[in-house]
Amino acid sequence: INNIIDVTNYAMLDIGQPLHAFDYDVLVRRAKEHASTLSGGSSSSHPTDSTLSGGFAQSKGAGQAVPHIYTRLAQKGEKLKTLDDVERTLDDFTVLVCDDAGPLALAGVMGGLESEVTAETKTVLLEGAAWNMINTRRTVMSQKLPSEASYRFARGVHPAMAERGVRRGLELMRQWSGGTVASGLVDNYPLPPVDPTVAITPADVKRWLGIDLSAEEIVRILESLEFKCEIHQSTDQPITIKVTTPDHRLDIGTGVIGQADLMEEIARIYGYQNIPETRMADEIPPQRGNPTLEVDERVRDILARAGLREAITYRVTTPEAEARRLIPGTPLSDKPYMRLANVINQERTVMRQSLLASILEIVERNARIRERIALFEIGEIFLSSEGGELPDELPRLVIALTGPRAPLGWQEGDATPMDFYDVKGVVETLLDGLHIPVKYESASHPSLHPGKTAHLLAGDRRLGVMGELHPEVAAQYDLPETPVLVAELNLDVIYTLIPVRYETVPVPLYPPVVEDLALVMNDDVPAAQVEFLIRQTGGATLSEVTLFDVYRGDKLGPGRKSLAYHLTYLAPDKTLTDKDVAKVRYRIIQRLERELGAQLRS
């Protein structure tokens, strides 16, 4: 554009410090105009933020209006026309460079059009500053205004670079424009950061890198990178090198992180190719497992073997999106949602309280392109905590099934739509694999079909719920007409129920005896109770009980049903005879008749 703008760009590319040049005569004119509006003895008040003006403020004459440069936050709705000739409406988090007359520039992003340097500019005020990287990013995203300066400030520029950048820019202006530089700088630097100081020893270098370097060699390498080093040695302590980081190295940390950073610097200057190949000679740290992660991986493996695929969804949503999972008119949880402070998308404003709503959105999208869906997700829900500002993160597992029972393949499979017993079978497969015995009881749930819903219980602890999605809930999603089966389990409860050790049985040496047993009973008798009594009465001889048929019909009479079971008898030390099996069968029938009123179906 012109040589002054070239100076700011060259200095930025040379040492990494963005600069901004103001037309000083414009600032003087604005100061005069502002002073004229204050006639009558009133005085202006200025914020006490960082002053950023250059040396011109030091050469004021009598009666001359002197610009006063400072920073402040924008008022919501305040406007500024930037160098790209766009008038921008500012947010209340945007930092501005201002004079008494109003805003001049978006701090760290772009200058204002009014005070730009033009071909008519004769006097320049050169500004260098350091800005908060997070605030710079927010301003860039809000205004959709990326720039070379904001690219650097958003990644961190050390405050010490501001003076170096200004001095470099002033010298280039003097050389390229033939101008005169005013003496002195105005520097407001109230809280200079402390450069990190890290202590290392030659033994640390040997342990971390496997190379023998003396303290003097380590100092030579680090000082070549502008680190300041001091060697400390005492009779009863090992040699220690105190290393102070140069201010432009923002990537060097403190403590053990700083030590690791220095090791990397030493290694790259020493030469990675010069580091010898050696066996690890250090003590292996104690190995600690991550039990919850290990359980999650077991769950993933079991469900994947059962034919399900894992889905991963956003943890942020909206209350309206989560309300779709409930029957219309059902109130949401009384726990308030955790709202995001920096919302980027209006469809992602709060932390989710249900994994079921997330998986149903995935089923809705996939139902448009595929007929059969079998998904699961492991993730957290976020509930407001009474003990602090952070929410409780509760791990959950959700399963969703819909479509034909068998996957589409070149061989003809079972095209019958999946039902309640399919999701029950998946849940049983999972819990059997985790060695957690459970029982089921009829339940109600605001998302599920009445009569097709069950709670999972391990003793008196509730593991979760499963069932068929309620038709009114399904109507709120674009779902297929086939039933949608879901299960939602509390992983935090499951973690505590998995046994450390579990009993196994050897492969049987003797053949089993298999027979079917059909029993007629009242319709309100749970099948789980029948199975429990059969197993308990059969004892160790009865190795397996499987329900394979449920029948209701006129032949049985109203309110009656027939349950048919496969019974497998097995002894570890002999082949069972018909007489052995008959004794066990008789005890089972007698107990079912006595406690449940069940009769053997003829």
C-alpha cells in the first residue's frame, strides 16, 4: 500500500510482532474536536486500562491537543468502521484501542478506517501491544475477520516483543521514509510476566535421553538457543543447572513439563541421530489399570460380537431436542440444564441429560438410507450438581434396534421385524458376558410403550430400563413403521457389580439329558419367577433352562397361558439315567404346582 504499511508488515514477518500505524494528525484533530465539545469547564474521564501511545505525547507544546490512547471493552452495539471499509457492530467482550473521541481499532485484529495511514500522512504514531489470545479468537470468530495480526495474537505473542517490534519498525521508517523519530517511548507495562525457570542436572539428561553430557556441554547447547544458565554445585548435592527461558519462547513450561521441554531442546541440538540405541535401564513405573475404561472396552467388544455398531454423538444439545424423547405433555427433569457460556451453534446450547435422545437422532438419520439398524453408544450425561458449579457426569449405555431380525445378505434371512425379545436378548448377552445376574420386572417409562417395558434389577439395585419406543414418541421422529427397541443402562452401577473373579465349569465328560416341559398357569405369573423356581429346585443337576414357547388360546381358558421350557440335565461324574431325571422333574412339577398353581400341560 505504502512504505509505512510495508514497515509494519516487514517487522511482523521479521520478529513476529504485529504493529499498527495511526495517522497522528488525525488523532490530534480528533483530540481538538473532542476538547471543543468539553468547553464550559467540564473534564473528560478516561478508563485506567493500558496506555499504548508512542513518543509523540512527550513533545507537546503549549495549548496543543495531545491524543490520549487507551484500551477498554466495547459497549454492546457500539460501531466501528474497520480498514476493510465495513462498519461493524461490536460485542461487549471486544477490546478496543480508543482515544477520547471514541474507538480507533479492534485490538489485535484490525485498525479503524478513520485513522489509517494514507499517501497524505505526514506524522505517524506506531503502536505495538500484547493482547489476550482467547479474547482475540472470540473477536475474530464473532466479526468473521481473520487477519495476519490476529493469527499471531491468537497463538500467543510475548509482551516483551512489543517494544522490540516498535523499535524495529521505527528504524525501518527512518530508513525508508527519511523521517525523524521522536525521542523516547511511552510504555505501559504494569504486569510483566515472569519467565519460567527450570532446574535440570546431567543425571536428568542421562536418564531421559540416554546420553552423557557434562554440565558445561548442556549449558553450551542451551545458551546457543538464548537460554540463560547458571551452574550450581555443592559438596553434598549434585550439579544443578538453573535455566531461565528467553521471553520469546512461550512453549517452555515449568516444573516437570519444563524439564521435558528442555530435554527436547537438548536432544534436537545434540542431534537425534547421535543418540545411541540402548535398552531401557530405568525402573518401570508401577502399572495401574483404568477399571472403568476396561469395562467400557469389554462392553464394546460384547455388543460388537452381538452385531451392533457403535455410535458417537454430540454431548451438547437443546432442551427442545431432548423433549422429543418423551410422550407429548411429559415435563422435563426438574434438574436445570448446564448451559454453554460460549454457544457456537443454536442447536448445541446445553449439556445433554439423556443418551436416549442422542441415539434416536442417529436412528432417525440412518433410517432414511438403511432398513436394519442396530446401534449402541457409551457416553456421559450431565446433571446439575448440588455440591459445586461443575455437573455430575454419569456414564450411560444406550442400545437401539429396528428393522428386520436378520441382516440383509445373499442368503434368505429372517425378515420378521425385531421386537422386545430381541433387545432383551442383546441385554442378556451383555450382562452374561459381564457375569452379572439380573432379573426383570414390568415397568413404565415416559418414552416407552406400556406393557412392553421392563426394569433390569440386580438384587435391589436398578441397572436400567428397556422396551419398545412409545408410538407417540416415535411419531415425533422420522422413523420407520417397524418397532424401535431401546435400552438405557446405568454404567456407574454396572461398574460396581462386575465380579473380580467368577466361577467356571469344565467341559462335561458325560452326555446331557434334554427334555421339554410345558406348564399351564395364570397369565399374571412372571416367566422369570417360573424359571427361578425351576433352577432352584433342579439344583446342580439342572444345567440349563430355556423358555422356547408361550401360548395363549381358547383351549386353555381365559386368563391362562402355557410356558414351554427346554431343560438340560447334566452330572459331572456319571451318565444320568431316566430314573435320575424323573426324580428331579417330579420335584420341579410339585413345587410349581404348590407355589404357582401350575399344571403339567397334557
